Amino acid sequence: MTRKLFGTDGIRGRANAFPMTPEIAMKAGMAAGRIFTRGDYRHRVVIGKDTRLSGYMIEPALVAGFTAVGMDVFQFGPLPTPAVAMLVRSLRADLGVMISASHNEYQDNGIKFFGPDGYKLSDEREAEIERLMTNGLEEGLAAPAKLGRAKRVDDSQARYIEYAKSTFPKRLRLDGMRVVIDCANGAAYKVAPEVLWELGAEVIKIGVEPNGFNINQDCGSTAPAAMQAKVREMRADFGVALDGDADRAIMADETGRIIDGDQILALMARSWNKSGRLKGGGVVGTVMSNAGLDRYLQSMNLKLVRAPVGDRYVLEDMRKGGLNVGGEQSGHIILSDFTTTGDGLIAALQVLAVLAEEGKPASQAAHLFEPLPQVMENVRFRNGSPLEDARVKSQIDAGAARLSGKGRVLVRKSGTEPVIRIMAEGEDEREIRSIVREIAAAIREVAA
């Protein structure tokens, strides 16, 4: 069955409009609960959320769905996505749910599911949930005496704080290091600054005043300028900008220069390869990863495995190849020694551990290769499939032909929003800008 509700990262859309309505959320809870109810014991589901206003609407709808099929619900309140993945395992739950639209603005929301192993559900499992949502929910309703119960868990943040700290080498401290942390007014606004402070850092925090509407607004990993400016203003040693659900991070050195996901992968590969911790002979990136990263890894006789865009696909290739470092240019970094999904805070802690170990400023330690020029542009569309149009295909083919042997063109539909993402990479920045501009114009003409 083809998935219609699920994209590359769960169900996502405009809050209170299809598919992000209370009805869909309740049905998703009922269907997922049916699938993960597999015995006579009391089944558990854990639910976290970010700080969007619409979370107050989606959460009770999910709770209604899960309790209707007999599952007990543990509600965490605002908590990072990776914390939910961790707590599924810690609490021996049967299912985990995160209510978040990640880096999107507050108007959107989403539902992400995690299995009892802490991993995001497979495409097949998501298709099974969709099938049940449209057929057969009534058969799985619990008897009145077996309805589920719901309760708030007050210590969930403390559990994650201690877990995150445990990933930092015990022989090291962040004493004397000044760190800016931008929590995007999102899910990590309490836990992330606390972790850094307890590890010894002087913490300068921004994006920690959520009001239901300001998540990711001019802050966080998709708008890191605020973090960069604060690093320079406060003469900080390092900066971290998380996104709304804290599963990704963009970082900055002491000059405010950005350290993106590709540079973080390079740093982790070099450090962990040197210490013998790197598994699988390389790292997993995506089709968006810069060619400069590939060249740098080759210089150390390491490989870059390119997965489709989406941290779930990065993780799939990591598990297939036995690799323990993977991620995306956007800052989704998966370190499978510690986590089952992207974790922006834990990724930042591992980078900070390298800086503390080597005693070098980030400007020296975290810019390991010169990236090839990459130009990207997003084009919104309303209906249809612009990439199927012959004019658009012709323009993409023409751009690829111009870069044959000296670069590449990648055009894809976003899995999380109605956007066509265009990327060109090559030695000549002027040429790739021209190619991107021409492809974008063709898409706009078709999508108008």
C-alpha cells in the first residue's frame, strides 16, 4: 500500500487542516495502538511534544486514540525528539510518539512514531497504520474495563539530562568554555542549557522563551544568524543552534563561522577514526552531502555512503553497513553508539569533547575541508507534480549536461512540505547559480 499520510518524517501538515486534524491524530493513535498491542500485559505508549500551540489539540486526540484501544499513555510535555526515542526503551514502552513539525514554523505540526526499539517506524509499518486508519478500527476497541489510562511524567526531562551528560567523556569538562545555545523556542529550551551548564560550561542561552507561536521564528538551526551574532557579541568559544524538536543542530566557531552537518561528520570521522571508535570504514551522508566531504574522507581512506535525504534513510544505511556515524548537511547527526535517531544536543557534546580533548579553538579543529560551491533554492507549489512536466525535465537535463564531469544537479520534492528543492554543485559558482535559476524559473512557470 502506498503511504498517503506519511512523508519522510511522519505525518506533517498545517495544524487543524488535513492531515493534521484531531480526527486524523485520534485514528493514528488507535491504529498504531492496535498494531503494537501484542499480548495480555498493560501496553504503554510515551508521548512528547514541542512548544507549538497546536500541540494542545493534537496530544489529547492521540491520547483518546491510544486509550480507546487499551494502551496506557505517559505524557512527557515539551521534550526533544531523541529524548522520546530514548525513553521508549528506558520505560520499556511499546510505542513512542513525538508531536512536532521539526524545523517548520508554528502553523505546522506533525506526528512521528517510534517502535519499542527506539527507531522510527519503517515505511511498511507506516503503510500498515494508514490501512487500519481507513478500515477496521472498530474491531480493536477495548472493553470498558480495559480502557487505557493517561498520566503526566514529571521526571522525563531529568532522565534525558542525565543520559545526555553520560555521553560526554567522564575525564573531560567544559570548564572555562563559553557556549551560546539557541533552543529555537522549541522542545529543548529547558534541557539543553542545563546539560551544558552541569558539564561546566558558561552558558549563554537564546530562543528559550516559547509562547506557542515563536518556535523556529528567526532563530534555531534554520536561522542561525541570531546564534552567530550572539557568539561574536559575547566572545563565546562555540555556538549551537538546535531546531524546534532538537534532533538537528548547526554549530559555529568562535568567529561565528558556521559549522554545518558535513563538517561535523568530517570532524567525527577524523576523531573517532584516530581513537579506533569509528565503525564500518566511513560515514553515511546523503545525496546532498558536499563533494568536499567525500574528498576529505578519501584522503583518510574512508568512504562516504550516500543515502536518500531523511535521517531515517541515513540510519537504514548505517545499520546495513555497520557504520556508527551518519548525518545530513542540515545538522541531523546520528551517532548510533548513543542514539537511535538524530540528536542535536548529543552531536554538539561530541564536537565539544573533541575541542576539549585537543585544546584547539573550533576555528582550527572544525573546518577540515573546503566545500565545493553549492547553490540551493526552494520553490513552493500548490498542486500537481511539477517534476513530471516535460519542460522542467528538459531544463534539469540541460543543467546536468552543462556540469557533466565537473559537478552535479539534484532536484527533488520535499518529503515534509510542498516544496521542490533544487541543488547544483560544481567548481564554478557563477555557472551553478545560473543553472539553479533556470530550473527554478521553469518550475515556477509550470506551478503557477
